[in-house]
Amino acid sequence: MSKIKAITFDLWDTVINDDSDEPVRKERGLRSKRDERHYLVWKAVSEVAPVSSEVVSQAYEEINREFNRVWHDEFVTWTVTERLQRIIQYLDIGLPDESFKATVEQLETMELEVPPKPIAGVHEALSEISQQYPLAVVSDTINTPGTGLRLWLDRHDLKQYFQAFGFSDEVGRSKPHRDIFAKALAGVGARFEDAVHIGDREHNDIKGAHALGMRAVLFTATRAADSASTTADAVCNSYSELPSILKRLN
């Protein structure tokens, strides 16, 4: 096994604590993210057609189910624009371009306006690890695009640690597809067999990395659903453990 020459990181539930913004939204009297997304689409379509919020929510969830199928089976994450187009087609309603674009922007920036928090210990761990290895991001973009995730990382003083980025909306493929890992590793000049990927999902992160000859660490600090049956080379329960795990893998 070759020495580690680069490390790639998933973002959601690996660097970003995915649902940590929900209590903040509740404290501020805001809708949950799910309900707010439904509301924003309903608000836009109700201006041009008499449609109930229940019908819009049904359409949103139907398209979400198809999104998840395509994500899992075809390794593609539809952009927010593509998802909204499908919702509008499902409802058989036309939206004016200005309203459509405004709704897309609201959906894409929601997690920047009330941002989720970084996972505890990530600053210290990335600061230490980045002194030994070049780091890259390999992240699927579900609601917030790559441009927004770069802003989130920058605002939390984390972007400085990463030299390259592979985002599914920019690459056109999502994990576990080869292209998204290849995009990130090309940015740090590393081969698959020289890299370790860290993420929280067995299907996307662990099996995806292993299929390419990478090593993989399952990160379980905020999401441990896959820990019982993982094939990962190591399991990391908190960022305080990560430097020693990488040392052992090396």
C-alpha cells in the first residue's frame, strides 16, 4: 500500500453539521428548511395559478423521490434549477423567468442565510492535517450549489485548508462516480491509490472510494447510520481521532 499523498473530504455531516441550523430556524420563528422550500415554490406558483400549498408540497416530494433515485442509481444530482423545472412541469404551470430565477436563488441561498454549523473539532483537525497532506473537497450538492458551499467554507474560515474542489453540480456527476473524485485529486496532483477519502455514507463515500483504489474512513460524529456494516478502512467518531487514524493508515 502506497503512502498517503492526499486526503479528500465529504462536506455534509463530515465537515458541516447538516441539521444544526434547524434549531436556530425554530428559535427565530422560521419554517423548517423542508417547509420553507415548499413555501417558496408555492408562493411563486400561486402568483400565476390557483394552487394549494398541499398540491405543491406533493409535487415537491414526488420530484424529491425521483431526485434521490437518480442520485443513488445514476450518480447525478440535479441542480436546483433542474429540480424546480421538474416541479413546475409536474404541476403543469408556467412561471415567468424573473420569478423562476428569484425562486432558484432563494432556494440555493437558504443555508447561507441561516447557516448550519461546522462539526466540533474540524478547525483544529484540518489545521493539523493540512500541514502534512494536501486536502480537497468531494461533495454532492443537494440544495446548496458549489458556489454557496465555497462561501460557507470561507465564512467559517475553513476554505483555506482545501486546495481543490469537486462539487457534483459542477462536475456533472456525484459520488460514487469516478469523475467527481478525479476532479478533486487532479487539483492536488494525486492518484487514487495515494489518497484517503473521509465521509459519512457507505454507498457514496466508502464504496465509491474503494472502487477507485482509494482508502476510506467512515466519519460518524453526526451521522452513524452506516457504522454497523461499513467496509471502511477505519471509523472515526470525532475529529480528535482523525490525525492518529491517518497516521495508522500511513
